[in-house]
Amino acid sequence: MTPARPGSRLPRRSMLGLLAALAWGRATAQTAEPATGGPKRVVFLAQDFRNGGITTVYRGFEQACQELGWALSIVNGKGDKATIRRSFDEALKAGVDGIVLGGFDEGDVADRLATSTRPLPALVGWHASARHGPTPYLFANVSTDPLVVADMAAALVTPAPGAQAGVVIFNDGRFDIANVKTLRMRDALSRCARCELLAVEDLPISSAAKEMPAALEKLQQRFGRRWTHVLAINDVYMDSMHFPLQALGRGDVVGIAAGDGSRTALSRIRSGRSQQLATIAEPTGLQGWQLADELRRAFARQAPSGRVARPIAVTTELLRQLGQLEVDDLLPYRAEYRQQWSASPPSAAKSP
């Protein structure tokens, strides 16, 4: 197939097929044997449901649990570490079969695991580590590669003809995965001849709505028109930028999120009227089902799947070509997982 020219528009069918292949086709997962022991009790412990990525991953996980007949409990940590640790202790005490760490670092509960006198449940995470796959505390951490996400986001910073791009990065230094993205974006900008990194702002995701207006005003005072772009490690920062920037007369500042493709961000980008140019979306529906699959593998004493989905650079043009479809809708993960999970006896399944 002849590659499309930069900026050209692929036929809708070709573009959609390419999208599906990119996000799903790189996976290296193998079939898991059916888990045994009857229905499982699992807990999804979320760092903060104000984070749209966590919310959409949970929706996918909930669907998968329904398919598997598992009893699912949900806990919102509300961005508070003490609440998360207390809720984790309660899940351990309840003797659940599995726990999902939804968007917080595994190190936040490492001491709980080390001192627990109870049999430990199966543990999987979403963005619970800077690396994907097995970790010191998790059977598997589900994530795209944060280095790829950061590279894709930084590549979308385009200086105006004959001008410099002045970039501010918004980070949440509490999370290893966020720090990895930020360092990678800094490196990418240092190799851009017409890009200048003006500042890295460490602003907790959970405080973004409250603190963003003052942070933007200070940036405007410091850098003025030198400031042209915002890179952020999460869409949440973009949720609170538009009106404060408009009030400062800076409707020209361009926003790009290095994750995660929240519904709010997609709606904003789809409109074509937002200052957010793009988000590097994770296939969060797929990842929700993958969390269930990884737990199922752990219950069956199988190896982790090894699946790493590729992120997708979502722009207004892409969303308009998708029409009413969601970014995840083209990916065949539901059918594939259903087929794997309905596979008959363990002896007939492929070993990882």
C-alpha cells in the first residue's frame, strides 16, 4: 500500500483499519487457560475518578467482570493517599481474590504487602508503575509505553513559521509514570531547533481545577508571548485551561496531552473549537478488559499476557473520520477475549 502523504486524508476505511492495527496488532498476548474456583471477588481501587482515564478504564473492567461473572466492588481514593492505603487495608482484610490498583503507584501500598499476615490477593495495576508488565509487587501493570506516549506528544509541537515554540510542561511528580513522560518530553524538546522549554510546572492532578487559573496567570506574567504551547502528562490539566487562557487574552496557546484520551478531552477535540490540539489516547476500554484478563491469568497460575497496546494520536481530523464511533470501537478485543475466556478445558489451551 502506498503511504499517505503527510497531511493527506486517508480513505475512511483505510484509516480505520490502520487505527485498529496500530492499537491492537502489536500485542504479544497468548491464550490463558480458564481460571478455576468459581466466581471471584475483585476490587477496583481508583486513585481518583476525577481522572477521566481511570474512569474509562474502570468502565471497560466493569464490562469484563460482568462477562466473567465476578463480583466487583469499587472504591474512589479521591486523590488522597491515606484514603487509598486505608481502602487497600480493608480489601486485604475482606479476603478478596484480586485488587486493581487504578492509577496510583504500587509503592504507595508496598509496606502493606510486606507486613500482611493474610494470603495476598492477585494484584494488577493500571499506570501503577513506570513500566508495563510484571513489577516487583504486581502480577502485571497495564499501560502503553510512556516513552512512546511522550514522543508522540512532543512531536506535535509545531512552531509557527519563522518563530520559536515556547513550551510549558505540566507534571504530577507524585507518579513515576508521569515523571518518565516529563523527562522524555524534555529530551525531545531539547532536540527541536526551534523549541524552547520554558518551565516544568509540578501541579497535582487532583488540584488542577482549583490551582490552574493562578498557575496560568503566573506563566503569562513570566513569559508573555514567548509562551506558545502546553504539554501535559494528562488530559485533566486541559480541562481547566480554556477559560483562564481566554481571560488572559491567550486563546492562541496550544495544548497537547500526553495521555490518556478522556471522554471530556475527546469531546473537546472533536468540536475543533478547543485550544487542545490533540491527546495521545490510550485504548482504555481494551486496557480495562486486559486488567480482567491479567487477573484471570493470575487466578489460573498462568504467565502474564505481555500485551502492550500502542497509543493513538487523536486529533479533530481523526475524530471526524470516526464519526459516532469511539476510538476503541474498532478494536477487536472484546471478541478476542470472549473467545479466549470461553475456551474449553485447560488442557486444550495454549500455554504462554
